[in-house]
Amino acid sequence: MLLLSVLSVARVLSSEECLRPATKAIVAVQLTGCNTDCGMVQVKLANDDRWLGVVATPWTLRQAALACKSVGFDEAVSASSPRRNVKKRATAVLEEAVSSDCGDLASCYGAVDEIDSQQGVGVSCRSAGQAVGNATAVVEWKERARARATRVNQALLHASTIPKSPFTNQMLNEAYVFADELRDEWHLMDSTLSARLLVRDQYSTSALGVILPSNETEAEIAAEFYLSSNPHAHFLYETDYAAWQNVPIVDDIRAEEIAEALASDGVAMISSYGLSDSQLDELERQARTAVSGSKNLSTASNGRVATARVELPAVEQILRNATISSALKRFLGSPHIVLDGYKATELRTTTTSTDAYIASLWHHDRVGRRIKLFVYVHDVDCDAGHPTQIAKASHKLFYYRTDHFAATRFTDAYVQANFDILRACGSRGGGFIFDTNTVHKGTPEGDRDRLTIIAEYHAAHKCPAAAALNLGLPCPSGDQFPLNRRL
Ligand SMILES: *[C@@H]1O[C@H](CO)[C@@H](O)[C@H](O)[C@H]1NC(C)=O
Ligand SMILES: *[C@@H]1O[C@H](CO)[C@@H](O)[C@H](O)[C@H]1NC(C)=O
Ligand SMILES: *[C@@H]1O[C@H](CO)[C@@H](O)[C@H](O)[C@H]1NC(C)=O
């Protein structure tokens, strides 16, 4: 505290700082624009009712961890800097010394400033006790990626067609919500691609990504070309595609149906997970208690989304369902999968909030192939019940950038024009299972709250390796009751 006041005095005395408003205590912190475990950091300062974006220099994992602690998590997975080209707005400014001296953001100080072209810093958070890395696997993958790059370069010596650029300004504007922020990077990708030789017509490309051909050599070439400017690309290629193994067909017709729906559409609707009425009553009771309590509860977007990370014993029967496990192993192409955890999530219809709920923009989860399983604990109306909307078959795309937030938010017009849209709704006790590599969105309109249980699964090798490589991928998601259960 003494150090703090000395710093404040020093700042007042510094002539260039004189125009800065005085620093005030931060009284509240929230995340907005992503999910309950990620998003842009917003704070309220004393005697000011506005939620303000935050600018801080530096904004590293250490500072991001302060924000994560303030909203109930243990650590930060990634820290993102302010996005550019966003319209002018009031922003809280955190001073370097202050922000690293306090135990969490809510005991820090900030100042309000009008800053052009800044929207503020972002974070992705998680609870302790999730995925640890496996260095052996990582070394193997790096070697494979190096060998692949060599093979591809040799193959290209024999190619002769000059590629046409897939990235035009018009394409960016049509497909991306934050096209302005992508222009520089896309032009760079463009010149990288144009500078190389590529028989492009063999691959199916779109504004959003590339469909890898089934021929292994061509898939390698496509991956190397279209995805090599993406720091995550080698990793996702290795974990989601190259590492696919054949999991034996099981003697369970329903499991095969679910796996096939996932493979062709990226989503499988489940009319019933097999719980009885009284089991469903109990599940609903547990879920409602969880989201109306205060333990391990996070809210985002002005309270519009609430997620409880607490144990819900009544969901166990679904999580132990052998048909579902077999289906997911088939689809994920791995005999070993991990049930990372689950949460109860409520989408609330708030009448006071006019804030955009950014998960209601079309997006993918920027982590490649992974599964989320939704259980409806009450009937979900297709119009008024905030159904999740899913662009069918969009999970087959490898997206150009998974590390860049702006590259994961797509326009409604583009998605409507290019994909069949499924509105995931139905009776209680049912739900849906989907690959979060599909383009999907929440539905902000509707006057009925939606309470669901959401469980998450990955191929067993994926998240430990992502953690060991320090990729900052949300693998697994941070806002869950962690299980880390190998199936
Ligand atoms: C780590 O990865 C290697 C190679 O993929 C595998 O053989 C080993 O079993 C893994 N170790 C653990 C603890 O998962
Ligand atoms: C397992 O899930 C399927 C639907 O995916 C359901 O039809 C079946 O009844 C469930 N089995 C048990 C034992 O709950
Ligand atoms: C809250 O979450 C932690 C892990 O993050 C877990 O160990 C604990 O059991 C949870 N609390 C409840 C009441 O479920």
C-alpha cells in the first residue's frame, strides 16, 4: 500500500501525466464477448457506472492471471492485447506498477481515458488441476512436422501452376465480422501463398478455410500452404487429422449412427439420453441449485450467461453411457478419449442488458476438433428458447487462423448463404452432441431462459500436448467442473 501511494504521487508529479485523470479503485471485474472463462476484461471504477475496457502495458500472462483470479479462476491460459481499429470508447488504463502489485484486479487502481482504436485486453482462464503436458509426444510431433515440411517442399519443386489468391478484400468483408483487423495479416498470407507454386485447384478453399483432400500427400501440401502462417496449424493437423486412427466398429448401431452424423454434419441430435422422469427432475434440481448459488459460478456479458462449475451427481449416468463413449471414440478417431469435465450453463433473457453477447456471432472454438455434449434439463423451444445454431458440415474446414480472435467471427449473411443451419432444440432429457470446430452461435433473441449441462471431450493426446507446447489453446475449456476422466 505504501508503495502504491508513492507511485501515485510520483505520477501526479510527472508533467506528461498531468492530463491523466486521477486513478480510482477498481470495484468490479467481468469478462465479456467470449464465454464465462474468456473474453475482454472489463472493470468498473469507483463512482462510475460504466463497464470499461482495459488497456495495460505490458499485458502478459502474469497480469492476465490477476484478471482471472478476480473472476474466480486459478490461472490464465492466454493473454491477448487490444484489438485494433475498434471505435473510440472510454477505457480504463492500468499502470504497469499498479497492476502487477495487486493480488487481483479488484484490488488494483485504474484511470479512465478516451483511447482511440483500442478495445482492451483479453484473457482466457482456467481452474487448476487440468491437463498436464507430455513432452515425449510433443517432440515426436515436432519431428513429424519438420519431416512433412521437407516432403512438401520437394513435392512443390515439381508443381508448375501459379496460384491465384484466395483472399480478396471483398471476400474478407463478406465473411468476417472484424474484417478490418484481418486485412494486414491476410495480405501477408496472400503474398506468402502467391510467392510459392501451388496446384490450387485440387483443393477446396473458401473464405473461411480449406477442406483437406483425402489423399495424404495432397493433404500435407494443402496444410503446409494454407495453414502454415497459423501458429496452431501443425498442431491441429497432427492431432486432428494426421493422427487419426481407425477405431474398430463396435456392435452398437446407435453408436455408429451418432458417429456418422458427427462425421457428416458435425452434429448429432439426441432425443433421449435415457434418464427417467424422476432422474430428470433431480438433474434439473441440481442444475438450478448450481446456477443460483455462488460457489464456482462465473457470469459474463452483464449476467446474460452464468456457468456453474460444481459437481452434479445426477448427470453421471449420461457420462457413463457406453453408446456415447463408443460414438465419440469413432468420431474422434482415437481409442482413448478424455471427458475433461462439465458445467451447468444458463442463458438468461435480461431485459436491462443491451450488450452484444459475442457468442451470438457465428464462430468456431479455435481449438480444432473437440466435442461438446449438451443435455437439456427442460424443453428447449426452437424459437424462444435460445437454441444453439450450428452450420452443418462446417467442421470439415481447417480454418486459416485459430490463434486470431477476429479470424473466428463470421458474418450472418455469409454463413446463411453457404451452409445449412440447424437450430438445436428439443425435449428435456435429450440434447445434442457437436464438434466445436463447426461454425456455431448462440441465439440472443428469445424470452425463455435456457439451462443446459455441457460436457466436453477431446482425444486423449490433444490437450496435454497443447499445454506442453504452450499454445494458449482453450484445451480443455477452463470453466468446467474438472473430471479428466479417461474413457
Ligand atoms: C506420452 O506420449 C508418448 C508418445 O506419444 C506415449 O507413448 C506415452 O504413453 C505418453 N505418456 C503419458 C503419461 O501419457
Ligand atoms: C445411452 O444413450 C442413448 C442415446 O444416446 C440412449 O438411447 C440409451 O438409453 C442410453 N443408455 C443408458 C443405459 O442410459
Ligand atoms: C469448485 O471447483 C473446484 C475445482 O476448480 C472443485 O475442486 C470443487 O469441488 C468445486 N466446488 C464444488 C462445490 O463443486
